[in-house]
Amino acid sequence: MNKNVFFREATLRICGRLDLQRAMENTLAYIQKIIPADALHIGLFDPATSMGRTIVRICPDHWPKVAANVPIPEAAVPRVTEEWRSDFSFGILNDAREEEPCIQELIGLFWPEDVSVLRTSLIMESRMIGMLLLAAAGCNRYDESHAELMGMLNEPFSIALTNALQYEEIVRLKEMLEEDNRYLHKELRHISGDRIIGSDFGLREVMQMVRQVAPLESPVLLLGETGTGKELLANALHAASPRHSGPFVKVNCGGLPEGLIDSELFGHEKGAFTGAVALKKGRFERADGGTLFLDEVAELPLGAQVRLLRVLQSREIERVGGTETIPVNVRIISATHRNLEQMVKEGGFREDLWFRLNVFPIMIPPLRQRNQDIPALLEYLVARKCKEMKITRKVHIPEGTMEFLRQHSWPGNIRELQNLVERGLIQSQARASGTAVLVLDMPRIPSLRPVMKNPDSSDEPILSFDDAAGRHIRRALEKTHGKIMGEDGAAALLGLHPSTLRGKMRKLGISKKEKS
């Protein structure tokens, strides 16, 4: 085998496409003509979380399926960490049965029982950026000559992986910017022109407070149930402020993985951690000169609250892995549906951060307390949804519908009404195929029921949101005998993902063995 020809032909395939998956498919098809190779796997390892991340995997259909993120067995972590941090370029494993049990367990996550594996470290600028694994069915398939050939391709593979990770980061940032743009112009905008629906009726006092505080630099805390339009009000505050020409950047604090909070908020330097292949500006830097909206701020863990408080006090940030202090000029608007004062008393939220955010609180009333806005909201939402769904027929709302809607409790508020309108339009089209008019008969939708008032309800104590949620979760756990996952588990009963339910249980201090 001419090594120069091998290097040239393999490199052309490795770096021939920006799509790393397709490039590796072409590469494997070439390499397996020269080296035993039934499968190719490129992955990363993060020693901080003991997680492996799959970037590319090509293997026969009957071989083990591997998730995008794989927890490394605890007993194998020291060995994997040592290999990840070492500077040797390759390793050969020809018989897993000769390995210690923890390594056999790890191999079993990725490969069938009888397999040979050739590992090549992918190194760029003296830094480990990934692992390339070739695997061939059967034992004793690899020798030093195979490792030498693959070692020649370290640089092309490393360049291809680096380019792919950088491209992935660019796409992610582009999607974030597009999301912000959609938010500004489309998402959750119950606005007719520059007028917020309800500003003359149910939201009159709220809009007066918005007009009072918008010209100032004071932090604003928006309080209200889910779906009441806190994002909309934050956008209105920004639009009416002297910062309106600057960026409006939203952070969903409840949607940030704990390990990525600092990177998302403050950014990171290139090489700060595994996968940090380029410098990244955080949300604070992106919002410089404008407004930063911290949605669901109560969901931040205590450690992140400390770091956020420090930034709010100093108006300076440091990127993860960096030493440079960067001044930031942002106005903070935060929002939550939870009772922060109660969380402070219970130790779930820092009192000093609460004081910092709670300078000018605005309570947004739920839809059931401003049902006079329902006709205008319904008219607006019907017009908007018809445009989105490309419905050109006239929509008729039967007599009595408004009164029916006013009797509903609207636990999901405006978001629930929006979903209900879309569902009603879909069903109306199915019932009125071919006619010129759609009859939006919303009382016929099974999920919508008017509230029946209990005459004795005035004597019942009003529970806090967390107490009510905790009681509801405990009832579900009691009914499922503590089982969380599965079709007959508490998560399915409550309509939640199991990890979401576990997160809520941790926050509320609920054990799965508890009963109501």
C-alpha cells in the first residue's frame, strides 16, 4: 500500500464535505478497503460531567444504538479521563474479554461482544478535541501497521471535526438570532398596530405602570401566571424605552442546563471546556446597549443566582475560561410565575438578588380576571391564525360563544385561548368542507368546559402555587404507588416528561415514596 496515495485519497474524503456525517461515510467506504473497519465513531468526552457525546456514528444496523449523550459508567471514568487527557495518539483493543469489568461494560455500550477497536486521538493545537474509533467484527483484527496508517490521518480528521463543531456553533447562534427576531416580530404578539389588546380595559393599570417605568433604567419584575403575556410586556417596555434601538435579548432561565448557564449568560473563551472550539459571546454581551429579559428567573439554581447578582452589582462579566473583565450596559427585566417572596423565606431564592430585581414589580392579571378583553383577543387571534393557516374563508362566531368563554377559568390564560382558537379553526374546516363560511363553534370543543362554582368554595383556603402543585404531584404518586416512568406512571398521568416531573419534585422537596 502506497502511504502517500492512502493519505491523499483519505484526506480528500475526510475534508471533502462540510456535512461531517456524509464525509465520514465516504471516508469509511474508502478506508475499509485497506484497513478492517465495519464501523466508525467520533465522539467527545467531558471530564466535568463524565458524559460522552456522539458526533458521528456509522455502524451496521444490528450493532448497539448509541444516544447523542452517553453517561460513562462510574467505574470506567478514571480510565477514560486518563486516556482523554493523555497525549498518545492511538490505542488498540483486540479482545474486550482481557479488559477489566468496568471497561467491558463501557465497550458493551458502543460495540457488540466480539469486536476489535482502534482508537485515534484527534488533537488540534496540542489540545485533545475528540476521539476517532474504528471497529471491526471479531477479535485480533488490528495491528501496529493499521494504527500507523490511521495516525497519518490525525490532522485531517482533527481539521474536519474542528470545522464541523465551529459550523455547528455558527448554526446555533444563527438560530438564536432568528429566534430573537421571530420573538420581536411574531411570537406572542397580541398587538394590533402598536396597541396591546386589553390596554384600555383589563390591562389599563398595567400599561400605566409600563409607561411610568419604561423611560427609566430601573429593573422591572413582571409577575403573573403562565400565559399572561409577560414576554409581550417585556417587549413593550423595551420598545418604549430609550434603549429601543438597541438589542432585546431573552434568556429562558428555566430552559438552561445547569452546566451551561454561565456559558449562555457570560460567554466562553475558545478552549474553555470540551466542545468550546470558538469564542462565544454570552447573552449579557449580546444585550449590551439594550435590554436583557430574564424569563422564569426563579428557576435559576442558587449558584447561578450568586454569579448573576455579582454581575448586576458590578456591571461587569468574565467569560468562562477568560481573565478579561468586560463592562456591560444592559437594563434588566425579569419575570416569573412563582412567589419569589415565599421562595426567599424558604431559602430557594437569594434575598439580595430579589431586592435587586424587585425594584419595580408589575403584576399581570390572569385572563379570568379581565374577561372583558376576551372579545378583542378572540377577534385578533382568529385573524392571526387564519393568516398563519392560510384560511381565506369568512369565520362566523355563533351567538352565545363569548358568554361561554367568559365562564371558563383559563388556567393557561392567553396561550390557552390561542391554542383553543387554532384547534377550533382546524375542526371547523373539517366540518365545513367546501362551504364559504367557517362556523367557529368553540363550546363544541371537548377540552373547554365552563367553570361550575362551588357555593362552599369561599370557605376553602387558597393554597400557594407550589403547595397546590406539590399536593397534586403527591396525589399522582400515591395513585401510581410511587412509579414515575411508563404509561402507568405519575409523569404520564400528569402529562409531563419524567425528567420534568423529577425536577419539580426536587424543587418542591418531594420524595417518590411520599403520599398526600
